[in-house]
Amino acid sequence: MRIQIVEGDITKRDVDAIVNAANSSLLGGGGVDGAIHRAAGPELLEACRELRRDWLPQGLPVGAAVATPGYRLAARWVIHTVGPNWHAGERDQALLASCFSESLSVAAALGAGSVAFPAISAGIYGWDRRVVASTAVGSVLTADAGGVDVVEFVLFGPEMAAAFRTALREVG
């Protein structure tokens, strides 16, 4: 598996699947979640509402992952995962790791060869970027990735990218 660190906009990535740092409602929000919903179009919101009606009436649990089509995105699929919220007392690193491994598992089941991840839980959810970076890289390297050949970490800003580059050197 090839891991790449990219600074930029995850909604513009030409990969098979992008991972959405969603909230448990799956109905959009701020940050990466809001950007993905805006770029994918209103069909994504409707697909998420359908998931809530049919399969996830209580919402998506922290650490779990589920896929929808990508609609207006270059990516064929959006894999939604809910990271733990440090500010809400969700401080179990295993839950954070699960976001990455479960998303890769979903990607492999879909037949995706390439996946782009944001820095799950490092924004409004308050996790330290170094912890997120080392957890993300370690989880991806140890997960059963199936046929996923390329993993991109698509990050906003040089500090976040530097944290992921450091983690890749140290963990990888």
C-alpha cells in the first residue's frame, strides 16, 4: 500500500472513495462534513436520510463506518465515519483507530483501490493532531486493506500535514 500526504481539499480528490468525518446524525455539519455535503449535492443528504430511516435510526456509532455514493464528487463513494469527540469525554484512542480501520474495511468491500482520509477528530472534536496522525497512520498500516492500494491523507494546513509526515516517518 502506498500512503501519500496531501495538503488540499478532500472534495477535489480523484480517488475511488473519500472518507467523511461525519457526525452521528449523518445529516451534514461543519468542517469536512459540510464541505463534502456541499460538493456532493443534495442527493448525498437524501442518501444519508435514507440510511437513518432504514438502517441507522439511532445514528452512526462512534468508530463505525458506512458508505453512500459520491454523487457530484470525483470520488465514486463517500465513506462516513464518526470520530470520538475529545471535548465530550470520548478519549478512547481505540475508537479513533476504528474510524480508520472500519473505513478501510468498507472501502475494500466496495472494491475501492484508492481512499482519501481527512484528519478525523483533529478539528472541532479537539483531538491533538499528533495523536490523530500517529493513530491514523498506524491504523492504516495494520488494517486489512483488501484491494486498497493507495491511501491519501488529505489535510488542511501545513501544521497538520507536518504532523502526518512525522507520523509516517515514525510509525511507517
